[in-house]
Amino acid sequence: MNKVEPGVSAECETSFPPNDPIFAGHFPGDPLVPGVILTEALAQTAGIAAASGHAEESPRRFLLSAIRQMKFFGPVRPDQTITLRAQKLAEIGGLLQFKVQATVDRQQVAEGELVLSKTKANH
């Protein structure tokens, strides 16, 4: 499932199989998705929302520029479906601020605010 309101919001789903290398050492016998990976997945979701609203411009790329805050409320395990949401809060110049949230089985597992910066794509 992917839902996009161009330039405003995006909702995506993902999961990580048990054999994904991210679980090597994180943690043996008790695997969980690292917080940095959840944060990156949320940043990519925000990037989908941002890019869809700038299609008429020259090619753009959006880079994670700041993590304003990020909280984690519970573990995410292999094969669990993670719903990722990003909602644009503000845009000033080349900076876009998003509220982001991750849920598993309708339970919130992470939330925060991320800032993306707009750059020209390299060819």
C-alpha cells in the first residue's frame, strides 16, 4: 500500500525478512530493526511526499538534513509490516519539515520530526 498526496504527505509499508543483514548482531537471538533504519525509512517516505510535489521542476533529490526529534516506543521484529507516514509541516526555502510516524499492527513504534533539504539531482 502506498498513498501519496503530492507535496504534502505519503504513507508506505515495508518489512524486513529475517535473513536481512541488518539483523546480524542486532541482537543475536532477539532480532529487531535498528532505530536508525526506521528513521531512514521514515526519511525516504518524507522524500516520496516531497518529490511528488516537485515533479514540474528540474530533477530534485531530497537529503536528510536534521532529525529534530525521534522517539521509539517499541521493538520492530523481522517480517512485521511497518506502516510509515510523513506529513509536511513547513517549507522554507530549500528545507522541508515533516512529522513522521511508524506503526506496526496499529501500534505506534516511532515518531518524530525530520528536515529534508532540496538539492538538484546529479546526472
